[in-house]
Amino acid sequence: MTARPAEADIRETMLRLVAEAGPEGTASPEAVARALAGSDPKAWSKLMPAVRRAAVSLALAGALSIRRKGRPVDPKEFKGVYRLGPPAA
């Protein structure tokens, strides 16, 4: 069993995937978890709460945006399925 990635590793992976998606693209939180834990759903799904916490933290710091239905949302109040994009202009 692999160790749980540190929050810094989650953040770094998240920012890398958002950058790779480009200025108009987005990355899924699932892609972040899979990049860290591999393709086994049991492994990456356990990371989803930590990925969400990192996304909120980075969005509050202005490093990325959390999007629902293509639009940036308040990182403190969003619910449901979301994507990660570059910071909102």
C-alpha cells in the first residue's frame, strides 16, 4: 500500500494539471487523485476529500478557480461536481 500523498504534493499536481489544460481548459479533481494514486478506484477515491480541500485552499489563495458548469464559483459555498481552472480574471 502506498502512503497518502502530502498536501504539498496534491497542490503541486493540481497546479500542474491546470497549467497543462491551458488558459481555456480545466482539469478534473479525479485526474488529480488518479495522478497521485493510480487508476485503482479504491486508491484514488480515498484521496478525493483531500483533493477538494486543496482545491478550496488554492482557490481562496487565488492560484486557481473552482468551476461549475463552466463558471467560477465561490470556493466556500460550492456543491456537487466541479472542475479546476486557471484563476478567474
